[in-house]
Amino acid sequence: MKWHELGEMSCPIARSLSIFGDRWTLLIIRNAFLRTRRFDDFQKQLGITRHLLTERLNRLVDNKIFEKVLYQEAPKRYEYKLTEKGLALYPIIMAVTTWGNYWHNEDHKYPVLEYIHKECGHKTKALMSCEHCHKELTAKNTLPYYDNISQTAE
């Protein structure tokens, strides 16, 4: 299977990875959540080549994760702002952070990135819970279910 074919699969994970599944795109999205907006700032912060950054930003705009907003006329320069669809990726960024803090920092070599809930002021982490009973969701207590039984996971 080719990379560009992922977006046509019935699996929602494969379709999502077709947008942000490479090694640079989630870092670009992370930096957008850290208030980075401009091409040169993304490039400096990440050390990504201009060609790759252009390609990734265009894909994010095409998929309505970012919107391009003109901030300078001559020469034309744009900011990249997260859309509602892009903002909905925040729990994924938090979940990857939580996983990385716990599973990829076992020797405590790196600082732990934590989040503060602004409403109550307490430290928090990504936690998935059932929308009905509010218990934590884990791999052991959930099952995948397709609402259309003619589809199966690839």
C-alpha cells in the first residue's frame, strides 16, 4: 500500500495518519498549540527544511487543520492558524505527551511536560473516559465497533 492511499481506507486511524502521521506534522501542530503562527518561526524552531515545511503546511491547509491568514501584503506573507478541526487535535497532543513522559523517559533524562487546567489550577494529563459512566477507557475494557456492519477494519 502506498502512503497516499491511506486516506481512502475505511479505517479512521489510517485516514487520520494520512494527514498527520509523518514525523514532522505532529511537531508542527504541537508548535501551533504553543502559539507559533509564521512560516519562519516554524522553520527556526523545528529545524525542518523549507521544502518539507511548505509541503506539510500545505497538506494541513488542504485538510482544513490550518487556515492561511494574510498578515502582510508586500511581499505576501501568511500566518497559519488552527481551525476548529485543528483545535480538536489537542487531546491527541496531550495523549502523546502523557505517553512520552511515562514510557519514553523512564530514566528521567528529560524534563516532564505537564499541563495545568486553567479552570481549577491543578496539573492534569490526558485521560479518556466513557461519556456515559465516566470510567476511564483502556485497551482492556473497550471494544472497537463499526456502526455500519458491512465495513471491517483493514
